[in-house]
Amino acid sequence: MNIHEKYMRRCLELAKNGLPAAMPNPSVGAVIVFENTIIGEGFTAAYGGSHAEVHAVNSVKDKSLLKKATIYVSLEPCFHFGKTPPCCDLIIDNEIPNVVVGTVDPNIKVAGNGIKKLIEAGKNVIVGVLENECVESNKRFFTFHEKKRPYIILKWAESQDGFMAPLTKLEQKPVWISNEFSRQLVHKWRSEEQAILVGTQTVIDDNPRLDVRDWRGKNPVRIVLDQNNRISKSSHVLDGKIKTIVFCKSTNEIEKENCIFEILNFENNIVNQILQVLYKHRIQSVIIEGGRLTLQSFIDEDLWDEARIFKGKANLIKGIKAPIITLKNIKKHTLDNDELIISRNHD
């Protein structure tokens, strides 16, 4: 490992601390080094707060050392004024002579301009250290800006014989296939993403809350498909406690503060329409937890980035079949008696 990779790995460790609170901003790690010693470091604060470079500079006790130091950042320093001033100006104003950047920022407002400004200011700039790892650390942010859609995670549980649920139920609540540890992990995942999407039948059958009650963290935005306004007004998803976007064919509902109605043409490709609306709402990641039809719609369009599948020990004999998907780049884990299969759609 060369010296630049050593400090960039520390940047990546720090960057993990900023997610998911930083979204829709990327979470960046910054490290300031003088004579092979870290003298300052930081990561991106919650959205609206200071960026990693600001925290790193502020943490340096002897500011005179900055004029002889190197700053490492996992993502190109910002060039534009947003909720905070440009980090490029901070580096220039503090006369830090050397800048090592993990990867270029895909946001059109930056997109190499931060690096250009630093070079024009006479800084020694190196770009592309652990680039793949730096892109991976902000995969949601890169997907959003490069593909103009959220990062899409498919999630479901299935029995040993490949069923998601029985054909009939006696109560309006889920039939659990996975164990309590798996279910708690799902709530952790929800806290890490910006939105969660389910179809009409899932709401009618299970009346889910779609929150993170079994984990600490922020509830995701609830996305609900309701083509013909079949969902009861007494359903948890329409209780106004969490921001909710309802996709329907038409509606007479008056929008409330936490409930937004979006009209779709259900005769055409609804998956692309959904993703366009989520992009408009600046949602960078979504977990698709809906039933088989909803999940299969995204699979058939090849619009997914990860699949997370729990396989329980029970056999249902008959029921609703799990989606048909070709898995690749597979990793398997065990949670008590459950098997967790995680597949990445792209390398």
C-alpha cells in the first residue's frame, strides 16, 4: 500500500460516519497530513451542515502547519455555493499546498471544476487514488447523478420452496417467513435509505407502517402505489406521521403536509415514471419491499442495483411465488436459521 492509499483509506473510514444523515449530499472523509502524521480529519455533517474539509481544517490545532500539509479527500472538493461555501476556497484560503482526491464529483455543479480551480490556484493535485472504493462509498449519490434515478434495492423473504406468502390469510398483518433478527436488520436498512416502496396489495393485505421502529434512525419516505384509490384512509401509510408519496391514476384528495399525490399513466411503463418522480423529489435511494408484481416489474426492466433476499427454513407448499431473478455477484450470510443472499446487478 502506498502512502496516498493509506490516508485515502482513512478518508473512506471517516466517510462512513456521515451516512445516511448527509443525504442528499455525499458523505466525504477528509484527512490532513503533515510530515506523515495526521493533524486533522473530519467527515460530512448532516445535510445542511459543514463538509468534511471544514471539520478537518477546524480540527487542526496549529494552523501554521496547513501551509506545509497535504489534504486527502474521498470526493472532489465542492466548487459552488450551496448551503455552505465552496470547500475549494477553504483549501486555497488556508494555503494548503497539496491535495489528493479520491474521485471526481459527478454532480454537474462540480464535475471537475473544483479540481480545475485548485490547479489554477497553484495547488499540487493528484486525482484517482482508490477511485473505485471512493465511488462505492457514495454509490447512491453517483447513481442519482449519473443515471438520473435513485439507487434501487430489492428486498423480500421467501420460504425454502420459493414462496413469498400464503394464498390466503386470516388477519391483516404479515405472515413472517424470516426470523426476528432478519426483521430487525431490515429496519436498520430502512434507516440507511431515503425511501421505501410497496404496492397496493401489500398495504391492503398487511397494513404495514414502513418505519424503523425496531432500530434507531430516520424513517424513510413511504412510496405507495394505489392506481384505483383502493387503500383505506385508516391505513398506517396514510396516517400523516411520515412523509408519503402516493402514486395513483387520479385523485380528489387534497394534499396534506406529509402526503403527496402523484399521477401516473398506468397504461405505460410505470417503473420509469416512478423513477422520474422520485428523481424530481431528490430521492437518492429506495428499497422496493412490495409484493411479487411490484418487485417483478423492476426486475423485468432491469432497473435494480441490489437484491437482498432472506430464505427462511419453513416450507409453505403453496402460495405466492417469489420473483424470478437472475442473481450475480452473490454474497451469502447466515442470521440464526435464515440465509441472506445479497446480489449486485453490476460489478
